[in-house]
Amino acid sequence: MLALTPQHRLLLAVDAVDFRRGIDGMAAICLQRLKEQPDSGTVFVFTNKRRVAVKILVYDGHGFWICMKRFSQGKLQWWPTSEANVQAISAQELNVLLHQGIPSKANMLPAWKPIAMPTYAHQAAC
């Protein structure tokens, strides 16, 4: 089981890929098209041409995971279009995407918020 956290680096491959590829083929796409090391711990997210499925590739330090989700109904409502081959995404945004939502319309709170340091009475006396 993969648990995605705000600390993970997640990258979406902008161009669709052939889902007949396995781990080695997807890792080759990371190296050749995305110019990223597939064994870096980055979570790579791909979609197919019809946008009815998503594949995720990640190296966990011991080996590669490859996960695929094929939607039982419909297809992705959103996928980035860009001159770049890759686009960064947060874990929250990926969760919305995997539920066929549009991340920019999801009204999510930031993954991190600043915490004010408390002031204590004994600090003032020092």
C-alpha cells in the first residue's frame, strides 16, 4: 500500500503514454521524456490517450511500485496541458484527480500552515 503525504514530490507526465508498458518502460519514460531519475522516490503519474486510466510509478528504496486505476465510469475531467513534459502536483491535488475531480476547483486548504511560536511568561523574565 502506498501512502502519499505532503512531503512526497509528485510529478504528472503531461503527454499520454502507452499503458502496455511495464515498470521498465515507465522508468524509461521518466529518464528519456521527463528527464527525471525514476529511482529518486518521486511519485510519477501518467495517463493514457483516452484519459480513462491513471498509472503511478514510484521507487520506495527497495523496489518499484506500479499502480493503475481504471475508471469504471467516465474519464479524467482535467489533465495539464503545457509546453513542459512534466507538471508538479500535491498529494491533495492527486487525490482529487484520482476521484475524477478538477484540483483547481476543489477549494482545498494549504497542505502546510505556519504555526506561531507561543510566548511564555518565564521567557520574558530571562
